[in-house]
Amino acid sequence: MNMDLDRRSFLLGSAGALSLSLLPLELRATATASKNSVPPAPIARVDVVKDTYFGETVSDPYRWMENSKDPEWLPFLKGQNAHTRAIIDALPGRAALLKRIEQLSGEAVATSRVQRAGGLIFIQQRPLGADNFKLFVRQGLNGPDRVLVDPTAMSSGKSHVSLDWWRASPDGKYVVYGLSKDGSEDSLLHILTVADGKNLPETIPNTEGANPEWLDDASGFFYTQLTGAVATPERYLDAQARFHKLGADPKSDPILM
């Protein structure tokens, strides 16, 4: 689970719990009947931080939630989860509904992105029964699929890896892609040659949302690199647009913006 949640993600997650008030009366009655076993919802600490933008002062009472190392954040999150879980688990028909959702989400092939380049077709897909997306390449419309990037093979019992983003070069010879560990989305940029599936030696850190764009001759690509410290509110400030030439030292990549 990614603990570096921002306020938007937290509020979206909380909406699921709030929506219980909109349930039909009979479902609310069942949940209410077991209220004695429901732990109370924790109350968030109010710690106002004020920022001034263009002469307007904005008050933010929950800025502290952006700091995953705040000693009150994890207990608050766990308390919210325990409260919501106790209510949801008591809903009638939940077990059957959950089983059906798992069937539809885990036992169906899901394709999230396709790119054609250099006569090849690149496909990001979660295969039948898999719990992670992989990157495949296909020769022609009906050719066999070959795995290029398999995050599952890089994962272990204590850690997992995800494929965050990717883009094939116009000639289909290279793919630049980002991998992150444990849901952090803190991508490490890699480049592979499609012919043999091997990675080039250079890697580039801090490339969440790198949005790479190749030159027409596939000699290099533009990308975005973050400069703020990980797990801080300043993480996304002062990002840089840079250019990487294949084979060059990423530390010398010119900053364009």
C-alpha cells in the first residue's frame, strides 16, 4: 500500500465510507444493528497551515496528512479503515458480491494500452488470472505475443514491482519504461532493445510521470524528472524537462526547462 497519500486521494477513499449513508434503509438497518461492534471513527487533528497565492490566503487544516511520517497519520488511517471495514463487512450479500467482483476483475484479460511502431504492436495487458500488467510485443496482427517487461518476475514475497508507463521508439527498436516498487509510483526509468529484450546500462531515477517523447530517428528522447525529496509535499515542485541521448550518462542530460 502506498502510504504517501495526498489529500485528494484520501478524500476520494473516504467517499466510499460516506456513501454508506445513501444505502437502502434495510442495508443501513443491518449495519446499524451491529454498531456496538463498530469501532468509533477517529477524529482528524486540525493543524491549520496558511498559504498566500496572489494576495489570497488559503487555510489548509489537514496539511499534516501529506507527511506519511507524522506519528498520528498511520493510526488515523488504520482507525478509519477499521471503522469502515466493520460497517461494510456486516452488509448482507457482501460475500457473494465480492466473489463476483473478484471473478470479473481477476479472471478476465485486461488491455490498458496499445502502440504500433516499426511494424510491431506493443501491448500492455494483464493476462488471465494475473494480478499485474505486463508489456508484450507482437509481430503483425496475428503474430504470437512475446513478453518484454514482466514486473511479476521481478517481485518477491516481501516486495512487488509495477510497470508505471512506457513508450516505444518510432522504429520499434527501443522501449523506454518506468518501474516502481511497492506501489510507490516512484519510477526508475529503463531502456530496452526490443530485438533481444535486454536493458541498456543507463537508468534514470525520479521519473514518475516521465512522459517520454522520442526523436524521429530514435537516437534519444525527452522526459520529465522530479527534483523534490521523496515523501515530502515539495516532491512535485520544480520538475525539469530533460533530454537523454542513448548511451550517454544521464547525469549529463541537458535541462531544457
